[in-house]
Amino acid sequence: MRIDQAVNIEDLHRMAKRRLPKIAFDFIEGGLEDERGLETNTSAFHKHRLLPRYLVDVSNRDQTKTIFGQTFASPFGISPTGGTSLFRDGADLMLAEAAREANIPYIMSGASNASIEAAAKIAPKNHWYQLYAARDHAINADLIKRTADAGLGALVLTVDTPVGAKRERNIRNGFANVRGGLFQALSLKPSILAEALTHPGWIVEYFRRGGGTPMLQNWQPYAPAGSDAEAVYKHSSSLRPFNAQTWRDLESYRKLFPRALVVKGIMSRADVLRALDVGCDGILVSNHGGRQLDQAPGSLDVLPAIKAAVGDKLTLLLDSGVRRGGDILIALCLGADFCFMGRPTLYGAAAGGLPGVKKAIDIFVNEIDLVMGQIGCPSLDQLSPDFLWRDDWARNV
Amino acid sequence: MNIDRAINIEDLHQIAKRKLPRVIFDYIEGGVEDERGLARNEAAFHKHRLLPRYLVDVSKRDQSATVFGRTYASPFGISPTGGVGLYRREGEVMLAEAAAAANIPYIMSGGSNASMEEAARVAPNNVWFQLYAAKDGNITDALIGRARDAGLGALVLTVDVPVHPKRERNLRSGFVRVRSGDVLESLKLKPSILLEAITHPAWVIEYVRLGGAPSLGNWAPHAGNGASTADVIKFGRGQTPASAQTWRDLERYRRLFPRALVVKGILNPADAVRAAEIGVDGIIVSNHGGRQLDQAPASLDALPAIKAAVGDKVTVMLDSGVRRGADILIAFCLGAQFVFFGRPTLYGAVAGGPPGVKKVIDIFRGEIDLVMGQIGCPSLDQLGPDFLWRDDWMQNR
């Protein structure tokens, strides 16, 4: 199948799976432990039904959405995904470029391979940065300053990685060896290496890039001078996760960053209220795509309680499990202002580079457009719980 | 299997599947996006149980039902299905004749290949016309005028197609080429699709012999003099969907059509109330057989709330997911006054032409008769919620 033949995100998913060695694809795909969280996330959307209203003029449908004072062309953006050059060389900048073209936000991962400054050059108005805080406050202060100086619209602090997650696929595959140099990668299990050889397109790209782990360009300035990619990776991971980070630290970030500050990964009402107290602008309700706590609720499931707690005082964003345009509209009905997705655009990048990312975005844009028409909702500000079916209505009355 | 040996609708479904190329069968069979709606529609019936009453004299059972002042021999009719001629030449005439012979209503699709005048000739008392409004209001009005002048008993406005849906099977197969009206277009299908089609030689020979897809009989008179089949199809596709259609238009249709006006595709109780206020005579609660909005509730689930909202002010009918006689009785218990199905009679037409359609009607009629006897309900007006089991009765009290 070619990229232009893909009709939905699942098609891109399958194409990405074929192109990548299992060890790399499993890193994208995996959850942790028993991976129940992956199913929790997608089924949270499938529990809902949309109740259409007909004979509404839907000949013009407007899916633009304004958050943090900026109007985007669609109500979704690209969630941060780390280490993307391993899946497609240069993927971070492809994501940035596609986001600019589609006028949607792109959140660069704290574990990106490209730098904040490089993406800011490509997508000055569509680029946000996601911070994985380091144990060294000076580094955090510098990363925040760089984000501010590069003119980025928002800083997104991820709080749901206080510890490394037990991602069992990666443990079994020996994924950590991929983070070392080429020779360490060659020490992988023979079966893993043999499987990788059946993906020659990826192998060629891997060697063309020079083999080994791709550089974490944002962290390079903090590693000893002359460090290679492996050394920068080791240095960066020695500083993370910052498990002693508390609300006090968030207060200090708030003072350092002048524009929108978003906290990503919050699932509890109490935490949301506290983030509001600290003066954050937004919350990205997320369970990290089911990659941090297998027993976590679906982010869509916790959204209504969070919306009830904060009302309009915070901008509510959501990710984890979004695979269809209809999913985004359901989240908006339940109180989200904006949605994000990480794997879909990564599938696009892995499957087809920049055109693949654009395809993933187009699929969502078109699905949103059709479902808005189908339910009789020509503009997003009309979405509300009234568009959601309630199971108790099916009861015999 | 021979159609004489078919004992239920599923048998005819299997026979039909064998007779048609996959690209054609998929058009009948498919839903939209992930096709969750298909399973949801059938599951909605399977959730219900009938609670029999015994020692009732059921030696005589009457399944006749009266709607819009006319008594039909059974409480069901044939839902509109478009382009039947593509599956079986003269398919719509077969449906009309079978409906007349069985004394049930047949709703001719606005996207049919035969014209409403042809159907009215063979079944003057049993044909209703389903309107897909045109973007050009004058054409819509002309279609309504034709339905009026042909003496059809009811005009059924379908409102649940404000946009063309994302039917992924058709996108993948390239179905639109097969339906274009130009046989050469079909040769541009993927080789694998063409090869599969050739394993159904009877259908292919007929298709080629008749020069590709049949015309759209209801649209042809409005497409201009000398319009080719392909032109008519392009014209009909170009005039639909009427995304700007609103309740104001329905008010106009009400003034134009003197007999029963029915709105099909309503799922929202508020829409049902609004239709009643405009003075329509009936509504068909429907989600278009799961073909328009994958996130829509099942029509059977939507029925109780709609019935509660409109009471007896309009005739409440239903389709989507009906595959057994008992399904029809369950819908009656929940407030439906008449029930329709689309795919089953298509299966019959494809599987065996006129005897196949008759077989389908006989199967439903036989199943209704037996279940009425089995639950102790000799006439349909006795049906009500009392015949339905309630899950909470299972709880230990």
C-alpha cells in the first residue's frame, strides 16, 4: 500500500509496522506491564455514541479552534513523542513542518532528536516544547529560557514520568542496546537482529545516519564537550527522571516562562486544582498513551470530573487513545478544548516521512469534517454533552 | 444452497455473497469507518428478551398492521436501498412486485435505477418514495410533484445524509468506478479486485452486456436531454447531499405533498418533536443501517425516548438491524408502529430474483407468526413493554 492509498490511521499503523524492525516498532506501540492501558484508552472512546441533529445547514463547517490566544485550523495537535529519528531520520522536523502546513500545534518531546531552535525556525508559530525536567535546576532553567527565547507559544511540563516505566516489550527486545552505539546494537539477540534485517529500508537509513542512537540535540549543550550521541544520551538519562520534583518546582517554572504553561499527565481533580493555584494556563489530561501506569483510567474517562472541577478557568487538552476524528469530537463534547495524538503522526512519519505525517493529519481533518456534518454541528463551539447519547435512554420507559 | 432450502435471512445472505463480486457485495454489506455500528444495530435487538404468556388461545394469529389509513398484511416493509439494479437487473421492479403480492409497503430509494413511475405502475398501492433532496430546490420540488402525481402513498424524506459518509470498504475497492455508468472505468480497478470479480462470471457478463452500471431513473428526467447514463449518475451525485437543507425546507415539502410525509433517519428526540410540530405524519427511527455515523446509537436503543417524546402525535417506525421476525415484535413492544429492513430483501433479490424476494418476506412472516404464538400474543395491538423481560428482575430481592 502507498501512503496516498491509506484511508485511515490503522492503514498507516500497518505500513509503519511493516517498515520498522520489530524492536523499533515495539517501542512506539508498547504500553507497559500487561498493556491493559492501551485497550483502556481506545475503548474509552468507543463507549460513547454521538446523537445527531438533522436538518441543520452544514454546508459550511468550521473546525478552527482558538487556544492560548492563537487560532489553529483544527482542534488537534501532535503530542510529544521521543527519539523519533530512530523511526524516521529527521522526523521531529517533519512533524514541525507538517504542523506548520496544517496550522496545528506540534509539541516537541523533551527527548527529541532535533533541537528547540531548529524546529522554531521551521514552525515558529506552531511549535511548543515539552519539558522532561532534569535533576539539575540550572539545566531546567536553561531549557525553559531557550523555549522562551525561541518564541514558542507554550511550555508543556510532563509530570507523569516520576520513574521509568516497566515496558516489558523493550525489556525483552533489549531495546536499551539500541540506545548505545552501533556495536552495542550488534550485541542484540540474534533473532532480533535477523528480524531487523528483513526491513532493509530501515537498515539502510540506520547506517546512513551512522548507526547507533540518534543525538538528543536539546541535551547536547549540557553534556561534556565533545560527547557523541551515546554519551549525550547517557548523560541525559543520568539526570532523569527527576523524581524529587514537586509543586515547588512547578512554581519556579511558572516564574521562568512568560507564555502558556501546560502540565501534561494530570489525571486527578486535586492535582488539577493545584495546577490552577500555581497559575498554569492549561492541563493536558493524559496517561501518556498507556505507557506509564497500566492501572490508570482512560484519560477520556477522567475528563468530565476534571472539567467539573475547573470549569473554564484552565484550558483542557487531552491525549491518549485518539484514533478517529469522531474521538476528538467526543472529547470536545465532554469538556476538552483541544486534543492531541502521538502515535498516529509517528506512524505517518515511519511509513512515509513528511507525506506520511501530512496524510495522518489530513485523515483526522477529513474525519472531523464529515462527522461534524453528520451530527449537525457546523462549528465546534456548539459541541456539548447534548450531542452524546446516554445509555439509560435505551431503557424501556 | 438453493433458495428453496434457505430457512433464514442468514442463508440468503450467504447465497447472495457467493453470487456477487466482492466490490459489489461490500457496498451492500458495509458500514462506515470501523463499522462498529453494524454490530451495534443487531446487538441492540439481542439485548432484549421476550417474556411469554401461556394458556392464551393463539389458534388464530393476526399480523396485519395499519399505517396512514392503509392495512398491510404484515407489520414490515422494504426500506429504501439505492442502486439495486447494479446487484440484480430490474431489482427495484422485483421489490415493488413482491411488495404488492405480499401487501406490504416498498419504499423506493431516491437513488434507485428504475423510476418511481415504473414502480407505481407495477405496485400502485404499495410504493412509497424516498427523497434525497437536491441542492437545487426546484429539482427537489419536481421530484415531490412526481411522487404526488404518481399517486404514491407516502413521501419519505431521508435526513441523515447531510454529507457523504466515509465508507472505507468502498474507498479501498474503488466502488465508485463500478457505479460510474461507464464500463471502461471499471477496468481501472485494481487487478486483484478485477480478478476476484471474474470468479463471478454471471454478474460480470450481465454488467458488460448492459454497458456498466444502470442509470438513476428518478434523476434522469432532470439531467437534461440526451444525458448519458454516466452523465445522469454524475448529475445525481453532484446534486446530493443537500447539506444546506433545514427544517424550513421540510415545511415546504409538507405543503407540496398532500399524503403521508415521513422523515427517515431521526435519532434525536428533539428532532422527532420538531418534525411532529411541522406536521409530518410519521418518522422512521433509523441510523441508515449503520452506514452514516459509526458513533450513532442503535435505532432500537433510540426508540423508547423518541416514543416518549412524541407519543401518538406521529406514526413511529424503525429500521436498522432487523434480521428476524422477533426483532420486529421487540420493536413493537418498545413503541414502533411499523418496521422496515433493507439488506434482507436485497439478499433475496441477488440470491434468487423474484422468488428470492418472496422467500425473504415469507421468512419474516413465518417467524413473526410463530413468535406471536409462542409469546401468547394473537394480535399486534396487544404488544407492549409487558412482553419484555427487564434485566433488573434477575436481581435477588
